[in-house]
Amino acid sequence: MLAPTIPALVARAADHPFLGEHLAMGTGAHSAVAVAHRRGVELLSAYEPIYDISVHGGAQCLTADLAQASRFGDELGYQAVTLREVDGKVGPYDPFSDSLDDPELVALDRCVRALHTINFLGSQQHGLLFLRVHERLLKSVKYDHGRHFSNVLVSFGLNPGRVVIELPAAAVAHRTFVGYLTQSYQRYGFKVAGNLPNAGQILSVSDMARLDFVKMDASSALRDSMVKPLVSYAARLRIPLIFNRVVDAAQFEQLQQYDVRFVQGPVFTAQDSAA
């Protein structure tokens, strides 16, 4: 069976009691993708690749031409990024930067996650989709984290197993809380990634429910000389470790010295555009 297309998914969203009010096909330059409208702002989707540089000799080639990184290696998946268009210019946008009460925050978070998932899976994109979840949403929803979103995806004919829920560092810092969150999201079919608040926090990962991925800020790990021990410990745990926010070629070259496998960051997406 063919996976549903973006227009088909938007048509299904029209019958949803909440999403139908906010999701639609775009117009003009965005006519092939879904857009969301919230609080007078049009939201768009973009995707930042997460590269596996251990394959096809990708590391050496990437160093030579970071701007053309997509030619090399394999993509583990993509991090969803929210954009908005202002005066004809498209740029990154944090929809949660405004002061919102908890019900509005929950609604906005669900709207954005649905938008990115429809555009990603509806375009038949390969790999996993990493979706950030806001810390306050995790605290606002009291139990059964992931149930609502999983039910929406299944009703749309989409597989929650293609989606990685990315927990913020503040949640990962609380061992009991992150264990509960991980188990809850996994129970509803999602994979779960945790952002480490600091390199030492990885020592607690083995005591948590099994995260599917761990993410660490590259600049922080390099500054504290923690890349090698992080790689070693993650290998022992058999949990993929992603170094994110790689900002330049110098950082990338340093990471290569320690057999880092998964990387992402602005250095690889200087020419990225909206989906």
C-alpha cells in the first residue's frame, strides 16, 4: 500500500476537530506542502539532516565540502525545524517564544508536530523524523504522554515508529521523570531521544528506561574534552550518540578524531531550504 501524500493527509486533517482549523495546503511557492496558521502566523516545515558519517567514506569527503554533505554517507534521519515567512522572507521561528498559557502551549505543540510529520512522511522522505517536545508541555500533560499524537498518526495511516520524540535537557536531568516519559512514548510506538544537559549525565542513562538515542551539544563536549569518554560509554550502552549543533569545519574535524558516527548542525545546512 502506498503511503498517503501530503494533500491526502491535509484532507484527512480537515476532518480532525482541532487540526482542521489550522492546517492547509500552502499557496504560491509553498503550494506543494502543508502549512499551519496559529495566532496570525503562517508556519512552515524544514528539516535538518542527521548524518551517519561512518559509511561510504563520508567523513573524508565531508571535510572537503561540507556544503555538499548530502552527497555522502547516509542520513539517520532529520530534525524538524519550524519556519515562518515575513515580508517574503522565510526564516527559523520559535513558536513557543511568546508567553502562552498551558492549554495554548499544548495546542500549539500538537499543531506543529502534526505539520512537520505530515510534510515529512507525506513526501515519502526516508529515515526517522526527530520532533522536539517543549518542556512545559511535558509537565502540562499529566499522564499517557504520546497517546494523543499516536492516535492521530494512526488515524491518518502513519507509523509512529518513524517518529523520534526528542526530550529537552531539563527533562533528561530528572532521572525518574525521563524514565517515565521514555516508557510512555515507547508504549505508544515512538522512539525517544534525550538531550544530555551535560556530559556527565550520560552516566545515569543506564539507570533510565532505555533511550533509543542520546544527543550531546558538540561545542560543550569539545570544550570539556568529553568526546572520547562519551563515545566510549555510549558504545558500551549500545545507544546511538548524536553530536548536534556542529557549527563549523574545525569542530567537525575534531569530532572525526574520536570515531564519532552521528552528527548534525548548521555547518551541514547552510544552504538548507524549507520543505
